[in-house]
Amino acid sequence: MSGSKSVSTKEQRIAEVAKNAPDMAMDVSHHLDLEWFVEAFRRTRRDSAVGVGGNSDSEHGASLDERIGDLIGRAKSGRYRAHQ
């Protein structure tokens, strides 16, 4: 699967640390950046159901950078809460 080389490198580093220290708690928040989330969005199936927030793929894509920026800010500050 093609994608960002930088994101793939980050994923490989995380996987290596997790493999070598499976009982270690890891903080990966420093990897949360626009590039990471855009790549995750790119990898998302376009024919899947709407998300838990009720938004479709096209609604998320319309203001993707702004929405991701908000998500990153909330995640890094501890204000992010997943939908339940």
C-alpha cells in the first residue's frame, strides 16, 4: 500500500519498540500530526458506514485539515473523548 514514507517509518519504529518491550506502556502522542491523520484518513475505506458522529466520508474530507488540527489539539491536551 503506498502512502507517506514518514508515517510508515513512524509505524515501523512503534512496532519495533512494542515487539521488543511488549509490557512497556508507550506514549505515542508525539507522533500525532497532520501527516499521520491524513494518511489514516486516506487508508479508510470509502464505502464504509458513517462514523459514530454520523458524518460521512465526504463530510469529513471537506474540512479535513481543520478537523484534524482540532482533534490533535484535543488529544494532546487530554480533552479528547471518544464517542460512545
